Amino acid sequence: MTRYQKTRRALTAGAALLGALALSGPAHAADRTSIVADRTSIVAYGAHTRAQAVSYGANGAVRVCDVYPDGYGVAVRYYRRVGDRQTLYDSKGNGQCTETTDIQSNPIVLFTACVVIDSIDYCNTQYADTGR
């Protein structure tokens, strides 16, 4: 085996080891003390990220953006501190964003991004927690 091949194998093994160590490290919880931090939820379908939802400001509002303009609509499912689950749709599928009214007195506590294909919502299974 040539010196080049030995070096390449050693570097590849080292990179794999470092990657495994990085993935096996302790999980860190998001800082829940900051109520003004943006929170994000994305959903991928096929090989592309299709929708991104963000709760922002004092988490009184949520915005959903169609990040891959393919004609499919997007949505965000969300819960406010008081009330049932609500859904905000953008059915145009044209790479635009839509957002809720900012109601800081009844902040959004959980939300998840969705892509809408043939009237079916395909959502991220994990709700993003705003910490509110």
C-alpha cells in the first residue's frame, strides 16, 4: 500500500471517529430563559426542505414560508397558551410566507411546519417548543 493510501485511510478513520464522538456527546437543551428567541420548525419531503415555520418576537406570532416553490402549499400547526390547535395555510406554493396576528397576551407555545400535498398535511412530527 502506498503512503498516500495509508494517509487517506488514517484521515478517513479519524474523521469518522470525530464525527461519531460529536454525535454521541450530551444533548443540550435549548435556552428556555429567552422568551424573545426565534424558534424554528422545518419539514422536508423528498430531497428538499419544503416549509419552514418560525415563532418570533415574544412568541406571539408564527410565520410559515414555502422555501421550495414547487406548487405545494405549506402550513403551520400551532397551539397558543389558551385555546385549541390552530392551523395557518399558504396554499399558493410559490415561495412566499404568511403569518399569524401577533397576540403577545396569548403566546404560541408549540408549533410545527407542514407541506400540503393533495390536501394532506405532511408535518414535522416534533413540535417546536417556544418556552412560553
